[in-house]
Amino acid sequence: EVQLVQSGTEVKKPGESLKISCKGSGYTFSNYWILWVRQMPGKGLEWMGIIYPDDSDIRYSPSFQGQVTISADNSINTAYLQWNNLKASDSAMYYCARRKDWHFDLWGRGTLVFVSS
Amino acid sequence: QSALTQPPSASGSLGQSVTIYCTGTSSDVGAHHYVSWYQQHPGKAPKLIIFEVNKRPSGVPDRFSGSKSGNTASLTVSGLQAEDEADYHCCSYAGKNKDVFGTGTKLTVL
């Protein structure tokens, strides 16, 4: 089955580090861009950044550049989204999605991140 | 890159039609034929319903249609059904392998 499986809910404290994952299966993972999207409660989708696993070409939204790190490990078909210094404002649902041509045809179920002291 | 502008809400009665607009700029919506639309039910992941302005993925009912004029794209849902009540998000390619999403519209079926 073609799918993206995301890691589970995270509960963290401000200042902590976090790395969430998105594992692809059923297709050639390295050949498709993987997008990370933030959705804050009751809000729209925000384009954070995108990675091409084959060569780790990464594009960040200016809003998220320097705030997060996107990476991928082709050997295990997994993309990552990482924070080094979490803030309460990072609390949100995070989705990964596969880009096919110029749209996003496959989505993970999301990872809920909750940051609170 | 500013978010594309969508109305916060839209509504229509069962069986009627509703159109949701998505306004961008000459750098995104106006520059490319790569507008897509996503349906999101509460607590669920977004689902692709329209790509390349007016194409439907397999399995998406033909009640959903898309178009574009200048810097504005639109999604029309005809013959509204109860299950169409959801949030709808537009997205446009913006060049250099970057995209931008819309602000999202909550569709209510009356």
C-alpha cells in the first residue's frame, strides 16, 4: 500500500528538542519531494519546507527558515522535521505530504505536537 | 510568500452549488497552471480533490470542479451533499519548487 506513516503525538517542554518522522512505503521514496505542513488549531495549512530525498535538496518557507530543520534518510525511506528549541507557539498538528508533479497526492495522518511547561 | 486569500466561510443548501474563491498574485496563481484544492474533514488529513486548476483525481466526484482567471482560482461544488461539509484549502505553485497555501474556507451545508 502506498502510504506515509508519521510518528506519534509528542508532549514536550519549552526549550526541548524534537524530531518527528514521516516514513514512505509502497513507492520509490527518493523520487518524490516530501512537504512538511503546519496546522495550528482552527487554522489553515502553512507550507513549511520541502525536501527531495534523492539529493537532499531542501527549500524552506521564509517563515520557517532557521526555526526548523528538514532532513531525510533514503536508506529507511524517512523524512524528518526537527526543532532544537521548542516554544509553546510550536504546538500544532504537523503533516507530511508527497508532491506528485505540482500537487500533493499523498498525505500522512499528522503528528500532534504539544509544547507546555 | 503571503498566503493566498480565501473567504473564512461559505455555505449552501443541500443540492445547491457553492463557489469558493482563492486569490493570489501574478507570482503564484497568475503565473502557473498549478492550482490544487484539498478537502479536510475535522480531525482528518487533507485530501486532494482538484489539481492543475481543473483536473480531478480518480474517485473524486465530478460535482467538484475548478477554474482560474488571472490571479484568482475557484472551486465549485455542485449538488451539495452533507458529506461535503469540510474545510477547503487551495494551493498554488510559486516557483523554485515552493508553493503557497490559501487561508482555508469552512464550507457549511445547510
